[in-house]
Amino acid sequence: MTAYANYPSLEGRPVVISGGASGIGASLVREFAGQGAKVGFVDIAREQGEALAAELGAAGATVSFAHCDVTDIADYQAAIA
């Protein structure tokens, strides 16, 4: 059985993750949400991002997804505003 760290200080804290729809980014989104953080994440992969946000939201997590390209500064600023 694997024991995971518990960080109560993350409860209700805002976290923003870029590239959160898949891979390591998605793992970060899941883990921060699992710690009770309010997670906002962005990615260019709209379908994957929306699916992950819906999955975690249905499980009771506070998660928000915005589709954007972080190489476009104006797009990224608008997404996290």
C-alpha cells in the first residue's frame, strides 16, 4: 500500500497549472485537487482539459479549465484573469 503525503495547508488555496490536460500536468492537477486546492489549469488540448475538469468536478473538486495557448501572452493573460 502506498502512502501519500497530506498537505492541509493547500486546502482552499489557489493553484494555476499550465499544460494541465495530460501527462505530468494532469497528474499535478489531480494531486493538487486531491489536497483540496482550488485548481485552475490551461492547455491547448480542449477536449482533454474539459474531460479532466468534468471528472474532477464530479468528484467534488474545485477545478476550472481554460483553453489557451501559453505561447500567446495575451491569450494566457486572458485565461488566468
